[in-house]
Amino acid sequence: MFVITHRLIVFSAAALLAVFTSGVAAQEPPSTPDPSQSQPAIQSDVTGGSDDAELVLAEPDFRVLNLPSTLRLPRHGSSFQMTHRFNGNLRQGSFNENSSNLFGLDQGAAVGFEYRFGVARHLQAAVYRTAIDKAFQFYGKYDAARQGGSVPVSLSALVSVEGADNFQEHYSPALGVAVSRMVADRFALYATPVWVHNTAAALNVDRDTFFVGIGGRARVSATVYLVAEVVPRVSGYRPDDTAYGFAIEKRAGGHLFQLNVNNGQGTTFGQLARGGFSDSLYLGFNLARKFF
């Protein structure tokens, strides 16, 4: 039954990707006005105005790809997200071999689930569980500043702690800041410096890692976006290669579907700090739903 459900999700993803290329799906319904046309001020155009529940056209989700965005969550609002990183390595084997496995879809996946809640105005709390190391991440985000007027950027403070084996070992606390700059309602650029403690816990070595994630999102049509990010480590424990990924995504009301490709399967701060893998690319997707 799991296999059937899993493949239904995958084929739904493929169908949605096909919609990206259709001229009809790329446009909002004529009866739904573009919010940017009714909000003349730059703060409303770019960041959604003073109401945290308003749509931000350049920043439709709480993640860039794996890194956090600066999107605000209204008080008592919530969001659910599912992440999939398929196990098939697209850089191994021939094209025919990869296609016979549906480009990794037949080889299982590292699945994650996140629930996010608006505890107070500008304050979010989230819990995320991923199949990689059976890790739980408990995560808080304070959205301290919003771009607009004399404020040139949006800024969010980040704090988290994660632990493997269902939060029983290898604890890795993290502190960071997400900074974004939006250009009109089309582009969003991100810089996310994060310090992660105990990133070599699996080796029984006490090491830290400091990375500065760089990301960007471009709205190429009314509801379609191109996304990319790279997570270079500046200091500390730096095994393997720098993690990176790119994606295409589709917004539909409160839903967002992102089809992505990464050189690793990590999605928590600790996993990103340990990097991606050389000669590796993994197909995956993020599926998000807002409840506000």
C-alpha cells in the first residue's frame, strides 16, 4: 500500500511539473487580481504590507530550498511541509539505467515532515522530523525586521536543536540569522549565516561548523518560480563537498510544490553543515500547505 501511495505522489508531482510548461497554468485566473497591482507602496508590493497573512509574491514559502526564508507567519497561523529526497543518484549509471528507475523514484526516499506554528506576532516555532538518522529538529524563528521604507532588508533570528535516533543522541544546537532582499515582486536574495555545534558527533568528535547559505528565488510568471541555493562552510568541520541545489516551483493558493535537485539529501542545519557529496545528484520535492 505504501508503494502505491508513494508512486501516486510521484506521478502527481510529474503531472504538476507538466503544468508548469502550459500557458494556461502559468497565469492566475482572470477573476483573481494580482495583489501587487492593488498595493502601490513598496512595503506592500515586496513584503505583503503590515498584515503577516498577506501573500508575498517574491517569497511564497518558509524555505528557499533547504535554507529558511524570512517569510512571516501570522499569530496562531500554521504551515505543514513534506520533504522528499529520493535515494537514486542521478550521476551514477547510464541514462537508460536511471530512466529504468524513474530517475531515482523506484529507489526509495528520505522523507521529512514539518509543522510550523505562529506562537506570537513575528515569532514562529517548528518541529521537523527527517528519516535521515531519524533526526528531530526543534526550531524557533523571530522575524525582527521587514523590508520597507527605510529598512533595506528583512531579517530573522534563528535557533534550533536537533538530535538523531528520535532526539536521543548526537545533539546539535544551532544559531543563525536569515537576511533577505527583495526586488519588486519578482526576486528574493538570501544570506543565511549559521553556527552549528557538534557537527561531527557521529565520529565522537566535538566539532563546530560555521556556514553562510546563499539563495535566490525568481518569479518567472504569475505563479512559477526558479530557485537555487548553495551552502559554503566558512570554518570548522567541513567534510565532503559544499551542499547546493536548484529547483522549479509552482504556487497554487495556499499550496506550494517544488521539484528540486540536490547534491545531498540533508535538510536540517546539522546535515547542511556536513555538506553534500561529490559525484551525486538526487531528485526530490518539497510540498507545503499554509493554514491561515
